[in-house]
Amino acid sequence: MKQLIKLLTFSAIIAGLINQTAQAQMHSSEADHSDHSITIIAEDYAYQAPNQIPSGWTTMQFENHGNEDHFLLVAKVPDGKTLEDYTTQIVMPFNEVWYALRDDGLEQELVFEKLMPNLPEWFAGIEFMGGTGIVPAGESSEITLRLDPGTYILECYFKNEDGELHSVEGMLRELTVTDSQSDTTPPEADINITLSNFDMDIQGDLKPGKHTFSVHIIENPEQGFGHNVHVVRVDEDANIDELMRFINFFEVDGMRTPSPFTFAGGMHLMPAGATTYFTTELKSGRYIFLSEYTGFLGVVQDVTVE
Ligand SMILES: [Cu+2]
């Protein structure tokens, strides 16, 4: 019976995808106008998502149907590069370095020295365009990004209990953004987060309820990878040093199942100069807003929602 339900759910997803593709084709043959919203489902370990979407602003409803935390990182690869290139030339060298950390005691300070010679030149041409923060099992997250035409990779590199990367286990998918233009406009934000290399500024009324956050990165050439934001719901006596350790991918038990923290929204790595949006529901209590690449593992805003 369980198997049947699983199968039925799967067929429903496929039917939904076919429907979405048909609609997208219809729109592009009509007048290239569409209000564009898509659903991306995370499972242990795969994404269900459309194969192509129009360019412009896209709202992504991300649903975690798995039993572990997952996230979505949206990476634009240089023209001509494919999912296979990304897997073999980018993910695999990262995975090798990860294994060296996990199994051979490689020191974190030596990670880039070991990694960089194994990455292709085109690694520098990858643009991380945003994505969700970490989304707990059974939860969902809504983000809005502006995407130009091109080839994109969807990726989750959270680790399972055995310390295998979700990406290597199957959470990698190609998404084509077509020349057709979406008419979607960005949402109206009531909270504005501005990130620079060493600061996070949060403007707005952080009261309980649903909020749409804008995230803007101030143009600054120093941080090549971009910036991100994690929203984490914590207890009064939470150990913030432990949280900062957990969010560090290079820690052996960092970003790994079982997650000891409750993530509640955010925005994945995005480029300087860009603005993105995420919607999340806040309850009353204490939250940590952190940016792991801002100030190089360390910008933290400790806020009370009341
Ligand atoms: Cu995952």
C-alpha cells in the first residue's frame, strides 16, 4: 500500500511537471508573458523540478518531502557546460576534499590548497544566483530570484548521517532558463537585509507572523563567492559557537544529519549587487541571522521576535 501511495504521488508529480511544461510552452507561443511560479520538491536524494522556465523573476516554492534537512542552491554555469561537466569537474573534486577531511584528517586550512588545482578554469565562471536556506524535513520555503537565460544547476550538498553529500547521492539537476520573458514582478518586502563584507543590516519590524525579506548584497569585489543568509530559531541558552561550527561545511559533523538546529528560512549564496527575496513565518522567540561567508564565518545578528 505504501508503495502504491508512493507511486501515485510520483505520478502526480510527473503529471504536474508535464502540465507545467505544457503551460510554459503555451505561454511562450502566446505572447511570451507569464506570471512565473514553480514548485521544486526535495526528496532523499533527488529534486523534482521543471526542466525549463522563462527568464526574469521566478518565484520558487521549495517543499522538503524528505526525512532530512535539504536546501536549494541555484548555480549558473558558463555557456556550453552541462550537468555532467558540473558533476565530474566540480562536485567530484569537492567530494574528494571532503573525504580527505572526513577520513584522513585533512586540516581545514589546507582545503583550498588541495582543492584549487583540481578545479577547472571555468569554476571561476560559475555564478551562484541564490537559493533557499536550509529547510527542515516536512517544511517549505519560498524564494524569488531573477534569472537570465542560460544553463543552471540545482544542488544540495548537505550531508547524510553517513557523511555522504546529498549532491553525490542524487541531489543535482539541470534547469534551462529560456529566452522567453516572464512578467513576474518581485514581491513587496517588509524586512530588508543588506549585506556587505563585514556587516549585516536588518531593517523592518520583526514581529511574529509571515514576512517577505529582501536580501541585497552591496557591491564589493573582495568576496568572490558571494554571500548568504541563514535564519535559525534558537533557545535562550543556545550555544552560538556550536551553531557557527555546524554551519561550516568543512567541519566533519557540520551541515550533516541529524541537524541539532532549527533552520527557518534564508537565502543561499548570491552575487554582489543583486537583490533576492524569501518569505518565512516567524514565531515569537529568539532567532539568529547569520551569513557564513560574510566576515568569513562570522556575521551574526541575535534578534528577539515579539
Ligand atoms: Cu539535501
